Amino acid sequence: MAQRSIEVFIGRLITDEGFRAAFVTNPTAAVRRFVDTGQELTPVEIAALLATQPDFWERVADRIDPRLQKANLLSDEADTWVHSER
């Protein structure tokens, strides 16, 4: 199940602008919130995600067709996503 979760996490980083912004702003909180939604990530996967350069995800997102992107319609969506459901 963890493999599927890492695929979902990376997919969200690439296609969801708000999620990506939340991760860049506070990677640990974004990972914690993702796990709190019932997704499973191994300690190795979490360490690898946290070790990735934040601008990497933006560069990857810039390379995919915009029709596959979820636009960020709220300027503070990153903050909202990280701090929701506490």
C-alpha cells in the first residue's frame, strides 16, 4: 500500500498547485497531513521526500500539460491545506 501512497503523493505534488505550495512552505507538515488522511508512507519514503529540493517539484510541474494541473484559486491555499483539520 505504501507504493500507491507515494505515487499519490508525488502525483499531487506535480498536479496540485496548492499541495505543492504547502509542501514547499512546510514539507514536514504537508507529509504529516497526508499521512493523517490515512495514506501510508514508510520512513524511507518520508526521508526521501523531505530531502528533495523543493524547486524540483515546481520544475517537474512546469513540464506537464497545464490541463493536468489543478489551479490554485486561493492565494493562501498552502497555509489552509497545512493547517486544516487540526
